[in-house]
Amino acid sequence: MRSMLKLTAIRNNNNKKIIARRVAADLATDIHRAEALIARLPLDIMRNTPEDKVKQVASDYERLGCVVAIMKDAEPPKDEPPPVVQQPELPPAQHDSSLQVTKKVLSTGFRLHSESEVKKSRIALFFGRDIVRIFMVLIALITVLFLASRCPALKKRTSVKADDSVGVVQESIPVPADTSSPPSPAYTDSGLAAVEERLSDAADPEQKQALKDTLANGYSNKGDFAREPLTKIRFYRMAIAFNVNNEAAWEGLIDALLAEKDSSEAAARVLAEKQKRFFEVDAKLEQVMNSQGVVIDSAIIKKNTLTFSYRSTAMTREEVEDEFSVLKKSIFDVRKFRKVTVTAYQGRKMVTRSWLKE
């Protein structure tokens, strides 16, 4: 069932700034226009939207001290089935005995043989004059037995894996598993609502900025784990409304717009704005990634995780570990990724390390 959501009144005037940011995120507009809209209530927030989503958004506005109204949208007229056209009945066909149909006899072209003749022909075909086939069968059996005897030896060599296609040997170096801690309580619905209440009561500018950063990270995290593109877009826009410098929210918004139909132009505009805003940060990050060796292919950034590989010039294992230590500190100083995975190619060896945000 489709419904619409109207914002009719605001009970708590202290939350007008937060309500304006929420309206800006839901209507995809700027904060100044949102403030002008909430000054002239009532205001349509959602139209022609599933009822469960409307109720979810309505509860968010009610927690901020708003009075909302949920109404049913008029359903579009149902398409009537096309009228059935009756075909005129045809008179039954009459059989004319004077007409005669010539019967054709089909031949399969196969000759019937007795079972003994079939066996003799098969034996003669396989073992007849061509004795080479016997040797081919024997060679195949010997090859299979030889490979089977070599399998246990191959299973024992688990410490080193060889890739003949690229000529690289990957050492079995332990990599920390992605055992990230459970989501922070501030990232749940109740936790975010509590942080928004604290933001409305906060007076210290530093405390306000810290609370805005927490809300931006929380809504960006909710966007990462949402399933539907429209839900992702709403959470990412809310995160950007609280902190316009949250680069992870910009990247998530671009991916969500590309996944939604008829949003490629909006994605291109957001990408241009993101590249303009974070040009210096991205340039510094690229410089850090190439500081210990030339980056191979391209780095991958998705859901606030960074993955890349580089060509190391280290000669020993200790030197590779020193390179990893420098990269870890420098990357997290530039940007607080959720996870970073780095692979170093040292000659014919490949070493991988992963770090989670502390």
C-alpha cells in the first residue's frame, strides 16, 4: 500500500537545525531551502512510498519533536483486460473418399546384425590391424598411476604456493582476520537519536563538532549495510548533512546513485563535487601509497576500505615489515579507513597485510 507523509508542526523549536538537516536529506536539497520550507508548514516529505518506510521516517521525525500525518495515496487505476474476441465457428471438414494419399515408406538406412556379429565387429575395430592403440592405452594407464602416486607429495607442500602463470610464489604469512568489533551503540537507531538530542543541547563548539562527526559516521555506516539503493542514498545524504567532509559518505552516495535507475547524471554531478572537495586528500593518499614502492594497477576503495598492492624494493623480511609499519601509520593519518589491505611484491614473493581501524 502506498502512503504519503506530511510534516504539520514542530513542538520542539530547539531541534529546528537538526530537523532542517533531516528535511534537506529527505528532499535532496540544501540546508537553507530546508529551513525556509519548515517555516511554512505543512510540508510534504514523502509521496507514493511504501507504508512501512513512511512509518519508519515518521518515527524519526517524532523523536525530533515534530507532528506528522500519514495519509494514503490514491492508487493508480488498474488496467482492464482487453476484450475477448470470439472467433467464428468453422464448419467441420468433410472427408472425400475419392482422394487417395500415397503412403511413403521411410527407411532408416541401418542394417540389423546379430549380437555376436556386433561384438566381433567391435573387437575387430579396436584390436584389428592397428596395434598402436594398445600401446596408447597402456601409456595412458601408466601416466594416471604416476600422477596418482605424486598427489600425496603435492598435498604436503602447503607452506608455499606456486603460480606458474605469473611466476610468483606466495608465502604463507598469517594475515589478521576481519574480526571487526560489533557496531558501536551510537550507530543504532536509539543511539543516533540520543546523539541528536545531545547535539541539540550542546553549547561547546568542539563538542558539537564531535557529535556531528559521530552522527555522520553512524549514518554512513547504516548506508553501507543497507540493501536498497534508495535507503542507502537517504542515509548517505544524512551523513553528508552532518559532516560535509565525510569522504566515505560521498563515495557510498556515488555507488548508490549508480545502482539506482535514471540516476547516472546525479552520480556524475556528485562525483565532480567529490573530486573537487577532496582533491588534496586524495593526492596525499596517492603519495603515501607510492612512498614504499610503485603501486601496481589501481587502488580499490569501497565501503570505507582500501586495498592496493605495490612493488617493494626490500631485500629481507624485516625490511618489508618496516615498510608495512610506515604505510599503516601514514595511511591512517591521512584518512580513517575501516580496513586497509596491502600486498607487497618482493621479487617472486608476495606478502599481504591487513589492518583494522583502531
